[in-house]
Amino acid sequence: MSEIMDRIIEENSRENRRTLIGGMFSRVRQYDVTALEVRGRQIRVTPDHWVTDFASCNYLGLDLDPEMTATVAESIDRWGVHPSWCRLVASPELYVELEERLAKLVGTEAALILPTVTLISIGVIPALVGKNGVLLLDKSGHETMYEAAKIARDNGATLASFVQGDLDRLATLLDQHRANPRKVILVDGVYSMTGDHADLHELLRLAAEYHAVVYVDDAHGFGVVGENPSTATPFGQRGNGIVRHLGLDYDNVLYVGGCSKAYSSLAAFVACSKKMQTFIKTFATPYDLSGPSPTASLATLWSGLDINDSRGDVLRERLWKLTDHAARGIRELGYRIDNRTGFPILSVEIGDPDMLATAANHLFDAGILVTTCPYPMVARGQDVLRLTLTAANTDAEVDHLIAAFSGLRELLGGNITADALPA
């Protein structure tokens, strides 16, 4: 049996470019780290080595907030540790109450919760296009959307792609499929590598012209960006997502929000009309074939929404300031960071896989945990160290981060991908 499995592994390794990522595992100490102890954003990873966490996506720091645990025991006592029904059969009342709160927050008629954005994509995207529809995929969109699109393509749908921001190409594709009544444009709300956001104004204009739907995966944006952004509050208010952040409505938009990042809870949701909610319940297989979110995650999401109501904007203001501090400090060292929005994702370009491994190990030894992103996680030659800040980080930790990149600059010499240094 093991020889057969080994042969399968070898054959797949020869034909799949993800083998290049596997090749980094043995070289980079930032991979497969085991956390032995957590104290704030400090993680003990060996008996005598601690690292500061800049790899978490718990943007608001709610994973460390004592208020998050307040309702967990009560909810478990009431509903059990895990509701083992599929959602089609039954759901704890807490699901329905949370869906109502989420719909009210983002501004839609209804919402539907499933455990992850990935499950939503692989269930909802094929259901939307059916056997003959058309999917138009932003190449910078999250890979899980692409995986979902491939499932739809195997069922008979057409799949085409366009480069992020290439609206001329998108318009051409829409025109080619003008007569098809099921056209879905797939984009990220906030992009997971750059913190940039989709040009939803133009996307929605094209969608209206060609009678298409825009599917927005806002796994990273929900909870961080929200309505009424200003110079004083660049992330906006209430954290109700990229659509509200850009001052848009939900005509022709199917909005998907993730709760595992800003809200530190294993849950995700589709915000939509009541008619679409019923359609998804009927046609999206994860609603009747997947296990549900654990009770504790539903309880912490409830607590997280309470925290968001009472002090979420304060946390977002702190997050903005910490991110700005980190970005300025690292850029002043000469590194290039492709981030125009101030969103707390800072991908520091290294550009070469060998230097990337060296850089990642140096930072780890200096006490910094980051996400190491080689090709094909990013485009070839654009290898990055991805930093994600949270409101639970401290100014001293950001100073430590900048100092570690200063030491890395000395190690790499002039071999860094640099922005123009400020005068």
C-alpha cells in the first residue's frame, strides 16, 4: 500500500507547480511552527525561543479579548459542544439570530452562515452558473474561488479570466457572452496579498450593462473596512465590509464575508436577498452535506458583534496606526511594499526564492513570525514576506519588527526590491 501511495505522491509532484512550495518546507523555519505557549502576540515555539506574531489574521485582536469568551459556556450548556445536524435538517436558534444581525450590519435583506468562505465558494459558485453559465474570474482573486470555478467548469459552465483591473478585457468577455443569462464576475473585496481592493464601482457598472452578477469574496475586508471612510477614520466605521466602504449598494452583488479573521470565529456568511437565501439553501450542497460551525464559534461571533458595536471603531483606529507605523518604518529601510490602502496586510518584496528562505529564517531567529510566500503563491520573481498586523500588537512589537528588517537589510546587502527612499 505504501508503495502505491508513494507513487501517487511522486507523480503529482512531477506535474504540479505547488511542489515548489513543498521544497521550501525543509529550508524555512517559518513553516509548520508549533505554538507551545501564547502570551498576547508572543508565541513560544521552542523551549527557549519566542517569536512575535505578525502572521495572524485576527485583525481586531479579538482572539485575545477576554470578552469573547463570556457567552461560550452558556451557549455550550444550551446547545451542546457541536450541533451535529446538517443545516438543512436543523439549526440552533443562535444561527438565525446571528444571520439577522449580520444582514442588518452589512445592509442586506438576509444572510446565510456556513463554516468557511471556502465551503461557500464551492457550494454557491457552481449553483449560480449551473451547467451552461459563464464565470469571469479575476486572476488575483483567492485560489478557493478558482477551485470552485473549476468544479463549475467540470459541470459544463464556461470559465474565463482577466487580470485584476483590466476592465477592457472583462468588457470584451462580457460582450462575447452577452446572450448568456447566467454571468458571474468573481473578485476579492480586499485582496489577501496586497490589501488592495477591487474597483467595484466600475465592476458594477459593467455588470449592470451586461446583466451580470458580481460575487465578492470579502474574507479579509469584513470587520476591518466599513462605511463612511474619512481622513480621520481611513478604514471607515462599523467594519461592515468593502461594499459599504465604497458607498455602494447590493444590486447585482452577492457578498461573502468571513468571520474567522476579524471576528476570530469559524464561520462565514453570504449576504443576499431572502429569495437568494432560499435558492442557496436549495442548491448549495454544503448546506445539506457539511457539518456546521461549532457552538463556541457561534458564541464568540455573537460576542464579537457586541464588541464591534461598543468599541470596534477604536480597535480599527489602533490597527490603522500600527499598520502605518510598520509600513513607514520598513519602507524607509528601502523595501518595497505593494500596499496603497493602509490595510493591515504588508507584503514585503524579496523577489528571489533563495533570498526569501534566507530572509524568512533570519526573521524567525530574530523573533519574528511572518508568512513566507514563494511562487506559485505569488507571481514568479515576486516572492514576499507577508505581514499581517492586529490591534493586539503593540508599538514596541512593531519597533522590534522594523529592527529585524533593518538587520535583514544588512544581511541581504543591496539585494532587496526597494521603493524610492523618502528625501
